[in-house]
Amino acid sequence: MANDELKAVVRDKYGKAALKVTGGAGASCCDATAPAADPITSNIYGCGETAELPAEAVAASLGCGNPTALAQLNPGEVVLDLGSGGGIDVLLSARRVGPTGKAYGLDMTDEMLALARENQRKAGVANVEFLKGEIESIPLPDASVDVIISNCVINLSGDKDRVLAEAFRVLKPGGRFAVSDVVVRGEVPQEIRRNVEHWIGCVAGALEEREYRDKLATAGFESIGVEPTRVYRAEDARQFLADKGVDADAVAPQVDGKFMSAFVRAKKPRRRGLAWRAYSFSAPTIPPAARWRRGCSAAWRAIGSRWRVPAPRRAASTRSRRARWRRSASTCAGTPRKRSIAFSASGGTT
């Protein structure tokens, strides 16, 4: 299915889920019409967390984890929730960052945005703003957010590389990526991959754990970690698959323990040295690896210009500087994560 078609299906299902909540019923991430909670979305939030929130915000919780409980949110920080739904994680984040901070919620579904804004009004929270848009094109400027959270949404995107690149762009240097998502360990049966209902229901769009780490690294993140918070067993999947018309007896044994809700964390490196500054200010449409190569080239030119000094000073330092330069050049051929080694060695600022 094409990405635009997938977005239309997701938008339709989640719009219906929002209308179901406003009509007095609960919702399920894995089925917009399911009357009961499924094994992915149930028992995520503690009563102490939700006691002061509107009932509709809790009922519209369609996630697979609780990123606000695991992310380190500090007073005064700016938080962005990708795919904010009914707003539960945004409202919880706003409480954590306090009146000097701010929590943004981003969603592409009009019905969910209307529900979230009504929940904000009922909760009486002022430091919250809900934005309409897609997670592949975040409507915020570069380096404007301290923490990005998300709850069982990135797995729904057909262009995850773009999502992670956008997350990297809007994070401030040193900013944190802290999301709950469904992650796969091992191969996923084709019956699930081909089923659109499963795709929009949290699992068929999930990345394999190693692939998730690789994509984050490619986007430029460092300090990457994937921490399981709930591992699903065959009995969990059996009812889930049966509700979708899939042969549960044939498929359930193949998925035992392969799907998990996980807390995925990473950091955007802090700006260091000439290469990193050039990387940061290059066009965001350029892939991260190409941007880093351009940054290295710019830094090499800048550091090379430092050699143009009077002959007596140059003679005393050229040999050692060139030795350091050879070491830095070999290191700079790598990734942004190696930048501090390269430019400390070459005399660049850190």
C-alpha cells in the first residue's frame, strides 16, 4: 500500500476512534470498534497519573506504553508528542515541565485534535498547544524542542526514515528522543505484514530492533537504547489475530515473544567543532551522512587556513599539526558520533 493510502486509512480509523470516545465509549489502538481493551493498550497508566485528567483523555489512550513515566522531563523544557491523539501524554508532560515549560501535541486527524483541545480545556492546562500536521513533516523550526515523545505512532508511518530525520531536526543539540513503540524481534509472518488492519493496529508497521537502532544512528542520533516494557506471548496474539479474521492457530505460535512494547531512547549530539557547526547549518533536506561529509570538508578547509601563519611559527608546528591532521582525516570519514575525536585531535574547537 502506498504511503498516502496508508495515511488515509490511519486517519479514517483514528478519526472514528475519537468520535467513539466523544460518544461515550472507549477506543482501542488495534481496533477502532473494539469494545474491550486489547493486550497492547491495556493497563499502561497508573491511577495516580490519570486521576486529574478528563475521562475522555484516558479513554482515547491508544498507545503501547507510557513514555512520560520513563522519559526524564525537567521544569522549563519544551516537549513534543508525535501523534498526540486525545492528548493524554501531552497533558502529563505539561504537568512535568511546569508553567515555565511547554508541551506540543502533533496529530493529523481533525477529530483527535478537537478531542485533545477539549481535554486541554477541561484539564485547565495553559502550557499546551496542539498542532495539525504529519510526523514526517513537523511544523516547528529547527532546534526548538528539548524532548520528543511518542506512543505507538512511529510504527504506523510508511516513511520512518523521514520521521526520525524530522525528529533530529527539531531537537535542540543535546535533546532527547524518548518514545514508546512496538518493536519486533525476529521476522514477522507475512500474514501480518499484508493485513492492513494489523498495520494500523500497531504491529505490522513495527521495525525490527536492530533496524530501529540503525535508522536512529543514520539519522544522526547517539546513545541509542531499546528497553522492553512488555513482551507479547502467543496467548496475547491469539485473540488479537482472531478478531482480525486471521488463522490464529497457524500464526500465533510464530509470533510468540517476537513483538514487544519498548521504550526507545536516543540523544541528539551537542554541537562540537567546526564540522558539527557546518553539519547543523546545512540544508535539512540533505541526508545526514552527506551533511556530515560536507561538514568535514568545511572544517578541513577552515583548519587548513590556520596553517597560513608566518614561517618561524609554521616551521615549529607544521610537523605535529600534520600528524594530528592525518589522524583526524581518517576519523572524520566515519559518522557524526566520531566528530569529537576527530576535531580534538586536529586542533578544532570542541
